[in-house]
Amino acid sequence: MRWLKTILGELIGLFIDDGTFAVAIVVWLGLVRFAAPRLLPPTLEAPILFAGLLVILAESVLRAARRR
């Protein structure tokens, strides 16, 4: 049974390497999905989504670089 746990862990690791990164993306997508239509004009929704994802990616890269 230990081999099954190892295989499942490896499969999950293929898709989610950094849990904080994945959670931040999901939270940001949810915020933009539900808050942006109420607070922003339609022409700004996509740039705000992109900028937020870019900030999340940069933070994740910097955090990984500090660990090494």
C-alpha cells in the first residue's frame, strides 16, 4: 500500500508543485470573477486579471529563489 501512496503523491506533484501558488491563483480567479463585474468596467477586467496572475507568479518565483 505504500507504493500506492507514493504514486498518488507523484501524480499530484505533477500538477501542483507549490500548494501556496495554486491556492493563490484559485483565490485570485474567484475574486476577479465575482468582484470585478461589480467594481470595474468591462475593459479593465482582463488587464486586472493578468496583472494579478503576474504578481502571484513573480512572488512564487522570488520565494523559490530565496529557498535555494
